[in-house]
Amino acid sequence: MRVHDTASGELRPTATGDEARLYVCGITPYDATHMGHAATYLAFDTLNRAWRDAGHRVHYVQNVTDIDDPLLERAVASGEDWQAIARRETQLFREDMEFLRVIPPDDYVGAVESIPSVVNCIEGLRERGAVYDVDGDLYFDIASDPFFGSVSGLSRQDMLELFAERGGDPLRPGKRDPLDPLLWRAARPEEPAWDTPLGHGRPGWHIECVAIALDHLGMTFDVQGGGRDLIFPHHEMGASHAEVLEDSRPYARDYVHAGMVGLDGVKMSKSLGNLVFVHRLRSAGVHPGAIRLAVLAHHYRHDWDWTDEGLVEAQERLATWAQAAALSSGPRPAALIDSMRTAVADDLDTPSMIEAVDDYAQTALARGGQDGSGPARMREAVDALLGVDLPVA
């Protein structure tokens, strides 16, 4: 398996040992799962399936950021308890993933339950001189990390702009560096907080994922995954926290990022409200295989737009594949399976995988074949590698 590593900009072999360790950043549960989320988790489900097919033992960890500013802001706006929102939306997300036949993570861990680990991490960073206080809030000193910036490769100006856009506070007085991220937020009126050795408060965003990843995977796991919008600041800051804390590097061997999904040329986002929700598609009776094929028809690193036409094309493809899988015989399946494995091993090239199945299905329907096991093996390969359980035609 080779994947594109954001930090080096190269295609790199991954999971070279018996075990493959994967951490994918999860949702902040304040709204339903949209197709941008689905595309990210389907990309890493494809990686998970490819590793398993190659014989690796996979240890997959995913978090849920069940305490964060967007969730609390939604609670204030709606008048609903923040914990009730988090429970409902987390459950909906898990139902959506199950519907899409995403193999669930081995460890699915909430930020709230990880607060003791977060505290331990911050205390460890403090012992290394990497933590300072601003009016009771604790910040990480990026100057403690000589490799800061090595994940994103961004200029300082680009970092400052993105930090301001994505939850940072570069203009706060008292900080040593505008880019220093929050580790621990002292309690504010009417906000949830926990009593800890750090004081009464709650964790910052980046340190939560670090604590969970180190607890369950340890340092130098194989892939840190997520959407491209997490490269900076989230994955940059997380790597910096972990490497300073553990005095070793790298935090992850490869940083793998999915592109953005848009609607009518604009990136889907909760703030804009231009969303296509998974739960609405399943309520409308759309087959999960059609949704998967509509997503996987695009390479995971590319930006693309969700369209009704793309879904219709995926539904037609699903029906054609199901017809081919229902035949009593077909072409020999070995070449198809080899082509699918070769494509997925080349940076999760799902469009080429789909093209290979298209070719097999069209040949089978046009000319049949001499191999009675061919259609069944095609069905098994499509299920195992693309996660598509073909309907019975």
C-alpha cells in the first residue's frame, strides 16, 4: 500500500509491519452527517479494507469531540442541553456509518471520557517547559518544538490566516506567539467544566486527539487521517504536542487527507447550510451501495461536487453490477481482483477500481463466460474492497 503523505508530499509505503494503526479524527456532534463527512470516512474505510485484504491486523481509533465550542454554541442557540445534542448526533452518525457499511473503529472514544488522559498530557508538557498561563488558561508554546510546521509546510502568514479561521485566537493579549494553541480553558460562566489538577475547566481541541491516540495507539502509528481542512491547525498542533511530550518523532508516519465535497461549487459546511445529509438519503430509500459508488467514483484527495446526476449514475452502475453478479457464469475473475488490488494499493485509486468492475460487468453481460465462479467472486471482491453489497438482481 502506498498513500500520499501530506508532510512529505510523496507517495509512501504504509503499514510495512503485521499491524496497521490508523487514527481518524471524528465528528463534533452538533449536527447530522453530511456527504463531506461521508466522503472522508469512506476514504479511510477503503484504506482499512485494503489493509485487511493484504493480511494486516488493523487497529483503528476514532474520536468524537463531544465537548467543544460549536457544540456549546448550538446548545445556546437551540436551548437544548449540550449533552443531549451530543448523544443524539453521535448516535445518528453511527447509524449513518453502519448504513454505509463503514467498518467501525476498534476504539471509538469521546473527548469527555478522555479528560484524565488530557490532564496527564498537559502536565507532561508542563514538565517539559512547553506550557504557560494566560489569565488561567493554559497554552502550548510552539517555540518548544523545533519541527513545528513540518506537517503542513505552510508559511507563517498562511498559518496565521488559517488559525484565525479555524478556531484559533491569534489576537489574544498575553500569548507568547499568536499561533500558540489553547490546551486548557478555565471555566467560564454557564459553560461545562471539570475539576482537575489543572483547575476547573475543559480541554482544548488538539490535545484531546493526542491523548486518545497515544492512549490507544502509541507514538509513530501508521496513518493520521482526516479531511484536508484539518491539516492546519489541528494535525499540525497535534503532532507538535505529541512530539514534544514524548521527546520523539514522528507522531504519525503518514498524514493522509481527503479533499472537500461541495454543492453547486461551494464547499459543504454546517456554517453555510449547503448540506446533503446521509440520513435523508437513507430515509428516501437510496441504496447504500449507490451512495458509496457516488463518492468513490472520485479520488479521495480531489475536491468535487455532489450532484443528483452523480447519484443517478451510481444507481445505474449498481444495477448493472448486480445484473452481472446474478449471471450463472462470467469471465475469469483473477484479472479483475488483481486490477482492483493494484488500484487500491496506489493511493486508494477507487475510480480505477470502479472502472475495472465496469469492464468485467460489461464483458460478462455482453459475452458471458466459462467460469461459473466468476460472478460470485466479482460480488465478493466488490463487497470486500469497495464495501458495496450488491443487491440481488
